Amino acid sequence: MNQLPEAYAQYLQGRDEAFVDTVKPVLQQSVADMNYGVRVVVLPHGVQAHLDERIPFGEVVEGVD
């Protein structure tokens, strides 16, 4: 699957380049594995993203661990 699921693509819409550059590779990893969703943690000076086994594939959750 080369394209991101619709939920992932919509999540990136309207985000700045730095945000997309950080989050998109993790979304692509999620697509490659098709096992887990993605947790995005917005910090005061940046953003982190990682796969999270508690989140179903195709979903993005913003928040803290």
C-alpha cells in the first residue's frame, strides 16, 4: 500500500512542513506494518510520533503516553 489511509492523510492536512516531516514517516511505517496506529505527542518545542499497540491500525491519537 503506497498511499496513506484517508484518516492519516486528513490528519496531515493543514499541518506545517516540520510537523509533516516528523509524523509522516511514522504513518508510513504504520501502513507498512498494518498492525498499529500512531500516537502523536505535541510538545512545547516540537512533536513526537510513534507506533502504539494500543491504537488500532488506521487511527491517530494525539496526547501523552
